[in-house]
Amino acid sequence: MKSTSFLLKLLSVVLAAVVISYFMRTPKYSWVQRLDIIVQTPDGQKSGYGLVEVVLAVPRRDSFLGSQFYWRISGAAAVVDMGDDKYLFGLLYNRDRSEHPDTVFRFAAQRAGVLPRLSKANARAWFKQVIALDRPVEVDFRKHIELAAFTNMSDPSSIVSVSDPEDFERIFGSKYSVLRAEISIVDETPSPDTLYTVLPWLKSETEPFPGRIGLISEIKYFYELIDSRHFVRNPQ
């Protein structure tokens, strides 16, 4: 029994080493993208942003781990100071995590005609086009960016979705609106410092935000799915 247990442990170590070695040899590409959200307020236009580093691994055609691209992101949600101690947040993911920062950028750039469709065959050339991109790509925030706010900045359970224009107006007022959202490629370093200044409890909040009966339709559903990873991911 001891020899069998030893062999199983040895096999798991060898397998882990093989997987790690594979990923170390897998071609990887990285860039930093900046999400800017521009809003209209009674005091004129205001904007805020969030930075995300994306690491793309492109498996070889003979990969025993499958043929999908592997993504890793680190960074923070966009923050817009709306004034009067009110803040708007452009989350890293939408509520069901079907929209990620990397895919939002990739497909928006593809629709705008500034980047081709990504494939294994063109990954290197595609990446060169990404880092050479010198203008922002507009994103349909109504479809692809989850917008949120807090009615009480010190209470995680006061989070509300404001992606719907009616909900946005209800929280911020009739003279506030989102004008557009843009993603650009930048030479900057992502940091959660701004978010931690605005929401200091994010450093210790790991569980999904508790639900409550509240202001917005589907609010309980929204609460149950949102957690700190929608705001900060793999902080450096």
C-alpha cells in the first residue's frame, strides 16, 4: 500500500511538472487595456477609467490540454467620481461572467474593423496589431459593460445595477447619463489603489455581496452573483 501511495504521489508530481513545463513553453502575449467611461453631469462631462493587464496563451496545435486560448487578467474596475460622494463603477465582468475584459475588447475591435479575427495561425501578427493600436475602440456599454453603484459606499449590500438607463437616472438623477465607453491600449501599470481608496472594504471582502430587497428589478439576482472579483482581479 505504501509503495502504491508513493507511486501515485510521484505520478502527480510528474504530471504537474509536465503541465507547468507545457505552459512555460506555450507562446504568451500580454498588453494593458484601459477602459474609459465618459458621463454627462450637471457640471459637464466627467470620466474615469480602470486598467487591466491581459495575458494570452496560445496552445500549440498538438496540445493535449485542448485547443482553446487561455487568458489571465489582473487589474481593477473603472471608477468615475460623479461628485457628491457618488461613484460609478464599470465592473471587470458582467453579472454572469460571460463578458470578460479581453473578449469585450477583442470583439469590439473586430467589429470596428481595426483588428482581424484572432486565430492560432495569426496570433503573433494579431498581437503586433494590438500593441500598435493608437486610437480607442468604442464599446457598446449597454450590452458589454456592467455598470454598478452603491447607495451607501461603506455597505457592500447596497450595490445596485445601473446598466439600465432608468436605473441609472434613479440613482444619480435625471441630469446624469453615460455618453460612451472606450478601450485603448496603453503603457501603464494596473493598480487597485483608486478602488481601495474609494471602497476600502474591498481588501477583505471575498464572499458574494449579501442580497436585500431594494431599488432595482432583479436586484437580488444581481447581488447574489457580484463579489469582489468583479472589482479587483489578481492585484499586484
